[in-house]
Amino acid sequence: MPLKAVILIGGPQKGTRFRPLSFEVPKPLFPVAGVPMVQHHIEACAKVPGLKEILLMGFYQPNEALSRFLVSAQQEFKIPIRYLQEYAALGTGGGIYHFRDQILAGGAEAFFVLNADVCSEFPLQEMLEFRQQHGDVHSFVILGTTANRTQALNYGCIVANADTQEVQHYVEKPSTFVSEIINCGIYLFTPAIFQHIGEVFQRNQQELALEESSNGWQRAEVIRLEQDVFTALAGRGKLYVYKTDGFWSQIKSAGSAIYASRLYLNQYSKSHPERLAQNKPGGPVIRGNVYIHPTASIDSTAVDHTCVLNTIVGWDSTIGRWARVEGTPSDPNPNDPYAKIDSETLFRDGRLTPSITILGCSVTIPAEVVILNSIVLPHKELSRSYKNQIIL
């Protein structure tokens, strides 16, 4: 069965919680566990038998970094990968509807849609097998996982038939408890989905025609899969949920990228042991699952009384001796197996929320200072200690 995959990478205004890191590199290319965030998705897609093409979709202007990544990924995974640029932010449904001819070209009978800002084991083959066992050939599958009752309110919530797993009710970020099963942002569709998205488009056009002053031609194409399509499809025998017990997390901020890196590094012992650093005679002491970039040189005596914890350090930055650079991790509650990362806000009650420390590129931290829970923009040379500050 010919298959394709679409990875939704968003655009520049969607990476604001990644600043200052997204100043230097587009969020989908930010390294997570040693490789660009979106490479984990591509790797998973390339392993699915019969998958013919991967389409990245978003509203970034084509740039050298993205083009270089696409060329190298095509060579590494031996599969065609293209970038389709939306003329504006069209939403999770509007983009795939706009490019539906490109998705269906070549006779694709089904296609995956994956949001770029999630980390997962990506059980794509299992979703295919699940669809064959449930529903008809035109049914659609959402990947779901279990969250705790409180945090489920921050996600799309799914009520499903316990026997068939058919989605009976779908609510995006409800105000009261609906279900502990949440939407993972990974879907399996057939071409029939475009009929349902098209119905939303037609309805949008009709509604906008009544609003004479609105710029209708553009706004009608802004369609959200979750609120506009899944809510209407629930209970109609078309939509199913495949629940995974594997790891899953959103990557909405730099802090959540550190947690995602840890999840992938734990998986590497099975999937990519060659990416994990090993203890070698004369080399540095490795504790736990560690990735060392090929360009990094670590001396065997690299213990110079400097402490860096829960911190992202940008390229070409320097940290002096006896300095301490530390942040507050945003990991989920380790005692709750269903806990997820809480959605981070930069400020709370007028103060900077304690989070990881981020040093932009080319930042110099002098000897014997403490930088705690702070964000330092690129090209700064600090001369003293800072705590809970954004250093512009």
C-alpha cells in the first residue's frame, strides 16, 4: 500500500518559547538528543514499509539550514523529502488541505500527519495494523496516551468506546474533566479526510461571505484539525484512537527539549547504541546516557570546578572556572506514571518563572559567578552573577 508522511513544522512566530535559541536555528532543527528535532520523525517514517515520500509543511521561508538538512536527510534515509511552504499560517488542517494534490500525487492510499513539536516512540506500524483491525478502509486513527486528570485539560481529550476504540467525543483543551486519554498530535489518514476538511472550508467561506468587511479568501483556509474536524467526526464511526504505552511528550519550550532529550537518550540504548558515549581508557568519565557531538573535544581531566546543570549553552560560549550555571528542570512528576510536562509560561505573577538557564550563542560567563534560572541573549559578556533574569 503506497504511503506518505506529512510533518507539520509550523513557522517562525511559533518558536517564541524557544528564544533566544530559535534566533540561531529554526525550532524544527533544534538538536534533541544530538540530532535535529524533526529527524526523529523522519527516522520513524523511513522505517515504515511502503512509505514513498515525506513532506515537511510549514510557513518558514526556505533557508540554507533547512535546505542543507533536507539534502542530508534524503541521502541518509534513502527516501524523497520535500518542503512545502504555506503562504500563511493555515492551521493543522488548512495546510494539508491546501497541498492535498501534492499529498495524493503518486496514488497514496493513506498518509501519516505528525506534529514536529512532539517526541515519541512513533508507533506508526502499530497504527497501520490497528486500522486494519478496526473500522473500514476509510477510517482515521489518532495516536493517544494517558495523562493525569488535571493535566489532561491542557490537551485534546478523547472519549472512546472501550471495546472498539472508536472516538465518540473529542474536546480540545476542555474547561472541565472529559477524559484521561489525550491526543498525541500523530495521525493516520486516508484521502477521505479531505472531504471532511473541505466541508469545514465551505462552511468557513459561507460564514465569511456574511461578514462583508472580512478578508475571507485567506481566513477560510485556516482550519484546525482538532477543533474543526475531529470534534465533528467523533461519534460517526470514522475516527479511532490507538493508545500507546510508549513515551511521549510535547516540545513547546527549551526546558521541555531537555526532557525530550533524556527520553530519546534512554531509547538509544536499544535503537542507536552507537550514538551514546562510552567509557574509554584515557577518556572522560561517562555517567548515564550521554551524547557527545562529533565536533566536541572533552579532556579526560575535564573537572575544572565549574558546574553546569539544567542548562542549554549556545555555540561559541565560554564559562569560566569556579562558575555555577544552573536552571530549574521542568520535568513531570516522577512519582506519577501519567504525568506530563506542564505548559510553561515565561512570566508568572509578574516574575520570570524558574526554568532552565539558556545561554545564547557567543556568551561569556566569567570565573566565580553564579547564573541561576536566567536567559542570556546572544553575544553578551557578563561581569557578575544573575538570578531569575532575562539579560538583554
